[in-house]
Amino acid sequence: MLLYLLLGFWLAFTVYCFWFFFMAKTLQPLTWDNLALTWRLHKQQTGCTASRVHSLLTRNDEVVGFKCWCGYEFSQRRLITQRVLKPRVSKTPLSLKVAMTLEEKR
Ligand SMILES: [Zn+2]
């Protein structure tokens, strides 16, 4: 019985870690250049004829995506593990920092 519990726990933990590193994504601010480029690409790929963007998706006063008149929605997402890390001097050991990040996300 205990063995099954333990196995279940480890399975859940493994799946969670996998999700955290490979699936969890955050919204990233989009520059106007990027926005224009992405929209042009969308029009090219889908044959969309909209002459302008329907609305902009914002979060924390930053543009993170757009919505087209055709219903297409784009938001810039990046894997958490791909986030650009600012070089920062810290006395916290890396393993502890990772554990703290995991706690915050729970
Ligand atoms: Zn469109």
C-alpha cells in the first residue's frame, strides 16, 4: 500500500517537473516591430484580408499579443526555462532558488 502511494507521489512529481520545464509558458512583451512582423506573417499564411488589427492584448501595460478581425489571436509565449536571465550576483545557491521557484508556482 505504502509502496503504491510512494510510486504515485513520484510519478506526480516527475510529471510536474516535466510540465514545469517543458510546458509552462509565460507571456512575453512584444515590440511593435515584432507585432507588425507577426501580423504580416499571419496574413500571408492564412490569406487574411484584414487591413488592421482588431485589438491588442496587453498585460501589465505591455503589449503581449493581438487579435485580428478574422478571429485569430496571437500572444507571445515563451517557455519559463527560456526566459532571459539577467546576470545577478546572489548568495542563494541555485538549487535553493529552483526549489523556491517551484514553491511559488504551486
Ligand atoms: Zn486575420
